[in-house]
Amino acid sequence: MDMDTVSALQVLLETLEGYQGGVNCFLAFCSANNIPLSFPSPEWLVCAFAAHRAGSCSGSAVANNVAGLRAWHIANGLPWLGGTCLKYVLRSVMLETLYSSLDTSLPLHVCVLACADVVFWGQGRLGEFLPTSQSRFSHKFFPTPACLRSMSSGESLMCCLPWTKVSKERGEDIFLGRQLGPSDPISSLIAHLVASPEILASPASSHLFAYSGGAGRLISLTKCKFLLVCNSVWMAQGLPRISGHCFCIGRTTKLLLCNVPPHIVKVMGCWSSDSFLRYWRNLEHIAPLHAELLDFDSGNHLAKTSVDNHPRSCP
């Protein structure tokens, strides 16, 4: 065996040893919850493990634990069953990683957190919230504080986007529902307005996602600056670099996987029919939630849907 092979094996052994902590955490999780061990580990079990770990450690630690479990499977000649569902679990962890990594004493970071939560939970397109440069901001195209309004429940908010890709200048309303955990868009918006109170001096003309630059000066958060701050955190934690479009796709799929009815997701995301269908990722997981084990014998409680309203073309 030549020296290159020996060195490669040594690196492999050291890597597996470093990943052993993730395997140990997985075994402890299964034992504590009386889950019988079976290998290869099914994806639902790995997702449950990742979600459990997300409640007690950082996003990078969760990603490392899952990577260790994957490396253990590969080293033992077992197939790795982690797929799209697991990716979305880890992606939701990425928001929590922002909270544990950014400095909430800095108005810029508080603004980034608020924008990330609003775009993610509102199924928004990043370009409908943030301009490409500070000089491109206009209240005719991007939201201001005046675009927010409370709902009758008192818990959530509606945000009127003055311009969207689909509706143009007619704009669209997006729903911002209160959520559990740190990435609640309502709490993060309040924190942002407290950190940069100058925004409220001109609620109809100030950018909702501007931040205090000192001496009463406001700086509009741009799309490039937002992604730079987010990706610098995620890449430093060993998480993947993403584009602004991932927020929209990720949240749409997340709602579908959480069994929110598809027509509700469509309305919430202001989707046109064709584009909405294009972003229905993960069909093998979404479809069973809505079309499996249906009880057709229970009578007339199902609403009648007109086929004429949803024309199809056969291939």
C-alpha cells in the first residue's frame, strides 16, 4: 500500500471519528423515544432526529449530526435514504442559525432577520421586498410600514406589496402568520422597528426594510446586501449557500408538507396557476397528504369541483 493510500485512509478514519458524535446522538434519540433501530435509517426518522436536535443546538450542529449519520451509512455500505424532505427540514433550521449567529444589537442584522422571516413565511419573492440598489427604492414598488395592517385575530398581519411580478402595479396582499419559535415574522418586525425607529417618521414613504445608519440616516437593505449577510453566516456554519428564490420555493413546499390545503397555499403565495404548478416540488411526499386513503364511501361531504374551471390538455 503506497503512502498516498495510507494518507487517504487516515483522513477517512479521522473524518469518521469526528462524525461519530452525530451517530451517538442519533442512537441516543432512538433509545430515548423507544424507536426500534433499523438500517438503512428511513428518511422520516432522520427528519424527526434533525427536528429534535434543532430544538437544542445550532443549525450547524444539526447539519454536522446528519452529515455524520450519512457518512456512517456510506462507510458501512448502506444506502442513504435522506432526500428532499430532509433538505427542507435542514433549510428551516437555517433561519434559526441566523438568529444564533447575527448580532441583534446591530440595526442591519435585525433588519436582515425581519426580512428573512417575512419573505420566508410570506412566500415572497425577494425582489418584491428589496431593491437591487439603494437608489432603486421607491414606495411605488417596495413595501413601507404603511403597507402593514393588523387582522381581526390580533395575532397576525397582512402586508400589501405595491408591485409584484404577477400583478404588476395592482399589487398583492400577503399573509404573515404568527409562528412559534424565534423565526416569528411578527416579533422580528417589531424588533426591527424598535432598532430603526426612524422608519416610522415617514411610514408611507420609508422602506419597510431600511435600517438605521446613525445620525437619523436610513439605509435601504438591498437584495445583494441581504444575501451577503445570510450566506456569510450559513457558509461559516457549513450550511449551503442559497439564492433569494430559495425562500419562495422552500416556504411553498414547507406549507404543502405541513398539510396546508394546496388552494390555500396558492392564494397565500399569490401564485398564478402555471407558475404554482412548476414549483410543486417533492410530489412523492406532498401527494399522499392529500390523495391517499380517501374515504369515498362516507357520502356527500366532499365539495363538488367543476372540471371546466381547471382545463387540462392530454399529452
